[in-house]
Amino acid sequence: MACTPNIILIRWAVSAVGLAAASTLVVFGFIHFRDGLANDAAIPVPVSMVAHSKLPKAAYRAAADALANANSRDGEAMIYRAEAELRAGANTADVISLVRRGLTLAPASARGWTLLSEALMVSDKDGASRALSQALILAPEDYFLIGAHLSEAAQLWGELDQDTRRLALAQMRLMWQETKLREFFFDFAQTRENQVLIRQAFENEEIRDINRWLMRESRQRERANAR
């Protein structure tokens, strides 16, 4: 049976849609493949940044260069690149610009808001406090960010609103109560600025328990280092 013009048109349209869908998959597949290569080239630095393990500046520089090749629409990759740039000693203004671009693409990234707060700390305390507030709202119990959140909260305490203070104090208590985080608690408690935050978060009796634990932990570490 001969095809009418309408049937031919329908078949052509279906074929065109199929071809467009396939082309779209190929394009997106290439983008993610390229993005994956860039992210893989940056490993293990992003993993170390998540765990807050310090690496040589050269390692951060290499990671930042690798992540520069990631998909320009990948906000998370851009945020990791900004963090690597910051750790490598890049210009803070450039880091702020980069992390803001990343947050435009990934606005729910608590890590991005945490990084923005750190980057703004010196030049814009009000902006830093607002960024930290957003980070705490998005990730009130994130174990990987808790150290950064509390360190920033201690430095910005006078700038924080009551809700942000409440969230920060809740994280302070979580760091003490959660056994897996006690190691970070010991390190956190070593600075006077952070000790002020600890006193804000706990009652007197709890402070006494914390002091006793800190003394025991300190002796244990001294003995371990002496071996």
C-alpha cells in the first residue's frame, strides 16, 4: 500500500525524535565521560578533602588543574576545584568567584556553602556568617563537615544569629556524644577560641567530665608518642 504524505511525515517525525534522543544521549554521555576522567585525575585529593586530611600544596594544585577539565555545568566538581585552589594557596577572590559559580549550579551543596564561609572569613564576616548558616541548615548532622562548621562558628560567633548559634551548639554536642567524632573533639578543644564555643554548648558538670576526658586522652597520646 502506498504511503500517504501524512504517514510519511509521521514516520519522518518519529525518526527525527529518535535520532535527537540518541544524539542527546551521546552528547550527555560524552560530557559525563569527560567529567569522570577529570574527577578521576583529581583523586585522591577530593577524598582527602572530604576527610579533612591535609596534603602537600602541590597535590592540591594538581587536583585543581585536573578538575578544571570537568564539565562546566557540574557544580559539585567546581566546588571541589575551588577547595583545591584554596588549599593550594590561590587568590581568595578567585576562589570565592569559583565557589559561587559552583553554588549557582549546585545550591544544595552544604560543602560549597561551608567553603564559601571559610573563603569570606577575612573580607566579609557578615557574608561568611550567612554562608555558614545555610551550610548548617543543609547539613545539621554531617560528620564530614562538622569540624569545619564548628571551627567557622567559633570564629564568627559574634556575627551569628540565634538560629545559627543553636545549630552550631547542637553540632558541638554531637561531636562530644558521638564516639566516632571524639578524636576530632580532642583536636578541636586545643584552641582558646574553640574552648569558648565548648563552654557555650555544655553545662558545668558536663564541662568537668569533658576536662577529665581531655586529660586522660592527652596522657594516652603522650604515652603513644613516647613509644
